[in-house]
Amino acid sequence: MYKKTSTPTAGRRSLSLATVIVAAGGMILIGASPVAADASATQTVTATSQAGLLTITAPGALTLPTLIGGSTTAATNLGSLSWTDTMNDAAVSSVTLAATNLWHAAGAGLYIPWGRFTITVDPSPTANVNNTGAAIVVPAGSPYVLAGAATTDFATYSTPITLATGSATSEGTWTQVNNQISVSVPANTTPGTLFAATIQYTVTG
């Protein structure tokens, strides 16, 4: 008599699994992952340029060497000066320096006129890597002795001297770090007196 024998079969697993299942009776099921299709997407990028700038950043406060009557101070670094011209116009930009007297009071020996200031200009300003157009130029003539109509006050500025000049195509940011000042101190300067002056930097363009 023929007797039928039942052979159990392994349960199916999700075809998302990459699994080989050996079933009873030698049957093999091979799972396979879905085939990924190529896909792409796009992104739109927009930007608006900033309005043009004409700015200047002056160095911080400076303390001169001790003022000794009848002698000249050592040249002292004025600090880092930087300016930006991104107006992108036809104007020629320039940077100037002017100064007030070294002041304590109006009496003899109590102020030192700007005509005794000597300014040495950094001949090699540093340009930002993003600058465009012609390089700026440091005019010949340094060192300069400041000039202008003599005054006996603490608010009037000397005639400006030019530190650097651009062209109609010079656009960007520049830095001067080696501008220097020395002061020829009158012999009758009042001993032990604290003097103060203001240096003004101006950029036009």
C-alpha cells in the first residue's frame, strides 16, 4: 500500500531581504532587494550683492616714547590702518592723514606743533585677495613733515598728506601696517607734562 508522506515547507520571508533559504525537500528560495533607479534633483541658488562700501578703520590709541626737550623721538609705528572701496564707480579713491598739535595748553612749552611731526608712509600696502582692478599707489615723497597754517589750539588739523591713491578701477580692501611718526620736541617743552593729539584718516572715492 502506498503511504503518502507530507513534507513541511519553510515559511516565506519578505523579498526585500537578500537571504538564501533552504527549504525541506531541497527547494531553494532566493530573496532579492528591489533594484534602485537613478534619480536627480535641482536646487536654485540666488544672491544679491551688498551695496558698495567706502569705509576706513583707524589704528587704536598710541603712546609715543617719552618726550625729551631738544631731541627727536624714535620713529614709532602708528598701527594697522585699513580701508575699503567697493563702490565700483569711476571715482578715484585716496587715503589721507592729518593731525592736530600735541596739546596741553596754549602757553609756551605746553603744546608741540604738528609742524614738528614727521610721517613715514608704508610703501607696500597689503591687498585683499578678492580685490580687482589696478593696484593702489603710494605717492613718492615720504617721509613728510606735516604742514599747514600754524595754530595754537587742539582742534585744527594740519594739511592732509596722501598715504595711497587708487584708480577708477581699484576696488577692494587694503591695509597699511608700517606707517610711522616721529616728533621733534622743542627744548622749552614743559617737563612732566602729558600731551595729546588726534590723527585723522580719511578715505574718499
